[in-house]
Amino acid sequence: MSQSTTLFVGMDVHKDTIVVAYVAQEHGAEVTYLGTLGTRQCDSDQLIRKRPSKAQHLLFIYEAGPCGYWLYRYRQKKDDDCWVVAPSLMPQQAGERVKTDRRDALQWARLARSGDLTSVSVPTVDDAAIRARTRARAEVSSARKDATLRRTACWLRQDIRSAGRATGGPAHLRWLAEVVCPTPAPQLVVQADVRTVTAHTERRGRLAQARRAQVKTWRLPRVVDALQARRGVPCTVAVTRVADMGDVTRVEHPSALMQCLGGVPAA
């Protein structure tokens, strides 16, 4: 085997283990299952030291998941090529339902050699932090909405209705504090939902304030300001959109950008 051969290393990354398989670039080379490694950064370095005679160029491939992109960034620091593949971009054969860690690692190494995998753009550390805060605010807003619906449903079951029209104002909050249910159990439920809505509202405000401060030191504040110049685009919508898109220059064609934004209708 020549020293210029590329070795495709497929990895199935989990919380505590990384299942590894590799295949050489030569036509007809068999995919070899290497085994299971730990998730420490030095564990992948041991893999490279074991394979110095196989190839000079290593290409690592793994699937995007809850473990994030720490492995990609570490391999980039080591001047190694690494691909992160989205689950939706993985080719699937008809009738293929059995999935194991070993099969996934073998399949990714094989597909990388055949050129059937498409790597996705990995956000920088700052972009990932902005995206995390944006998603945290969205989750808090969803939880607040659910708690508000539960609170309103509990009132309606007890035939308790607010005399005012506006909800969420000072008068409405004072009315909530004075609500008395016929029996103790619904009273406890209503007050618990009231406290939950209040806590989520305060947390959402803190997240929004921290995110605005973080945007000022971000690398894309001008893009956020440009989006806010459009009518009906507040800061929350602008930051969320830019955080999801990341670096727009990575998109080569406007149609690909519209596909990333969800603006292309399904066939």
C-alpha cells in the first residue's frame, strides 16, 4: 500500500464510546472494523499512532448528533480532515432497518470512499453559543405558552373568568393573586401555574438581555442590524435567522440559501 493512500475512518460517536471502522482508498479494499475507543481527546490520537504505515492522509467521518462538534474541532487542530454528516443526508437502502454501532461505522467509511456523503458546515464556537441561547429562549417561550394554556384551562373548568380584557398586565396579575377556587386542590394547581408562567417570563427576559449583549461582540452584528432594517423584523427574529444560517458565504447559489431557510416548497 502506498504512503499517499487516503484512509477513510468512520466513527459512531456516543457519550462514552466511539466505534471505529476504516477503509483504504484502493478499489476493492475491504472495510475493517477497528473496535471501540473512549471519548477522551487522546483516544483518537492513539488510533493515528496505530496506523502510521497505512496512509499519510486520514479522513474522519461521523454523524452530527447530541455530542456536538468537539471531535471535529479537535481533529482540525491536529491538521486532520474531518467530515460531519447530517442524518438526513445519509443514503438509505430500501428495507434497511437494522442499525448497530458497528454497522454504522462500517457504512460511513464505505460511503465516504465512494463519494456518497455530503459534509455539513460546522458552526464556530461563537456561532454555536448564539444558536444555543436562541434555542434556549425558544424553549422557554414554548414552556411559558404551555403553562399559560394549563392555567387558563384550569380556570375554565372551575368557571372562573377574568373581568378584564387585557392579559398579562398589572391588573390581570393582581386578579390572579386573588383567585379563589371552590376546593383547595384546583387552587394549588392554579397558583403553581401562575408561578410557572412568572418564572418562565423572567427567564425569557434574562436570556433575551444576555443574547443582545452577546450579539454586540459577535462577528455578525452588521448582518443582524441589516435584517432589522426590514419592516416587521425585530431583534429576536433577526438573531434567530442569522444564528441558524451562520456564514452565508458558504452557500454558493441563492437557491441553496432558500433551501436552508425553508423557502423551497416540497415537491
